[in-house]
Amino acid sequence: MFRNLICLLLLIIGNIVLAQIGGTRTYPFLNLDHSARVAAAGGSLISVRDNDISLAYQNPALLNKSMDNHAMISYMNYLAGINNAYAGYVKHYDSIGTFSANIFFVNYGKIQGFDENGNSTRPYTSQDYNFQIGYSKHWQDKFWYGLSFNFIYSALEAYVSTAGAFNLGCIYYDEPKRFTLAGTLKNLGTQFIPYRDGNFEPLPLDIQIGISQKLKFNPLRFSIIAHDLQKWDLRYINTNKRNKTIDLETQKEKIEKLSVPENFMRHFNFAGELLFSKNFNLILGYNYQRRKELSPEQRKVVTGFSWGFSVNLLKYRFSYGMASYYPGQPTFNFSLLKNIKDFKK
């Protein structure tokens, strides 16, 4: 039954993989960093298999026995007063597989309202929610597959929308060689209730492939993640560009042309983890697309770079992550992982 469902979902992809990115898809909050480790790694870490349950939020195939009875909470201080929070729990059954339950919440704070004439009205609040349940199963020797369902609820002022989406994932994990190959298809779904009647919008579909390799005589584990593989051309109109080029025939701004190597690189995130011990590690990340699209022309500084660390204290796993989206505007993420079994002991 599970394999038949996978085939059915893959057939749907052909009708939606051409969807544009960046401002043309709804629920962009689904792509925000939801945990400190993900934030420190540059926004995606789909190919690391350990007991961090937040990684399975992006790739359900990462759910495994070592996560049994683990719970996590996470808080992120985002830009412009926006905050988000994540909570998750995992339970494993030897005869069935591994299950997870997650919730991701974004609060945009108080926003001053204005009417069509520019007159101020009452302030309002907006929130986004993603309720997720996931499942993973071991298949054959070194393969795992997983599926998660997301129920999305969004309330932006008086506009309410709901949607359903699947995340599909698979991994090849060679423990003796310390190597992992992963693939995931995120946010494959549709709106149930659009913000405006009859105006159905596409979800932020994202096809990703990643590898992770731990060096044998070195604490470094590096990961390379390729994202947005459903669309090769990532060109867009940079409305903040100082030197704009206007098409003389249409009088419209020309879309920025990217060379093949430049377009290729915008599909990649890079992460490195220095695993000094089971109790402490450092994380470094680099998001090439984020640096190219969000940094100013003259002063890029560390835009696109991220870093963090994880440490075990009193049987709690504390993680911190910081990511730079713009010079002087970093985000801060804190996560806490705990094995619930420890309370029983």
C-alpha cells in the first residue's frame, strides 16, 4: 500500500514541477529554519542520520530507532520581530517502524493595518502553523524510506487558508564507510481553502538530493545539499539593483542573466560538522543562493554564512545556530533535545 501511494504521488509531480519559485508560491514559512542545527547548516541537512529528530522534519527517511522517545523544542528569533517555534516527538516500534509528530509555528507579531487610501486602521496579528506526522521504515540492508503528511493552517489578518502536503524521502546509509546519500521531495500538495475564493496557489515544492561523508581520521563530516532541482533556471528580477537594464521594446526591466556555472551553484548548500566528541561539536554552513540574492551589491560581509554548536549538559542536548540573511541582521535559533526515558530512570 505504501509503495502504491508513493507511485500515485510521483505521478502528480509532472503537473506541478514547473512551478516558479521566489514570490510565486504560498506558505513560504515552510522553508524557514526550524531548528538550531538546520539553521547552522545553512537551511538544509537532509543526509545526516543520527538521533536529532528535527532533521526528520525535512526528510522523514531519517527517522530511526536511535530517536525512540526523544522530544525536542526549538525557538528562533527571526527578522523584523518575527518568531517561530518547533516541537517534535518520535516513537519507534521494531515490528512496524518509526513514527513522529511535529508542529511548527510562526508568529509575525503585531502589524499596523492601513486601508486603500493609506489611512491607519487597527493593528492585527498573523500566524502560520504546520502540523506534521511522519513514518519511516527500514528496507533491505542499507536503505530507509519515509513519508510525512503536513496539515497547514495560515491566518493572515482576516484571511485564512488551509492545505495538505506530503514529504517523501529515502536514504542509503553505509555505516562502516560513514557515508549517506539522501533524496527528498518536500511540500507536494494542494490548498484545501485558499486565501481568496477560487484563487488556488501552488505550494513551495522542493526536490533535494544530498550526501554526507564523515572522514575516517578526522572529526569533520561534510554535507552537500542540492535544492530546487525541479527548476533549473533560478533567474529573477532584482528590484533593489541599482543599475537596472530596461528592455527598449517592452519598457520593462530585463531579468538578470546568470551564467551556467552561476545558476548551477545557486542550487547548493554546504555544511561541515566538527565532531570533537559525543558531547560537543561545531557546525558551519554556507548557502550560496542566500548570499547572492539577499546581500547588497557593495557590502556582502557574511551574508549566506551560518554557524552553531551542540553540547550535552545533564542529559540534555543543547544546540545554538546563527544564520546571516543580511549584513547586521542575523537570526538566532535555540534547540533542546531530550530522551524522555531519562525521566523514568
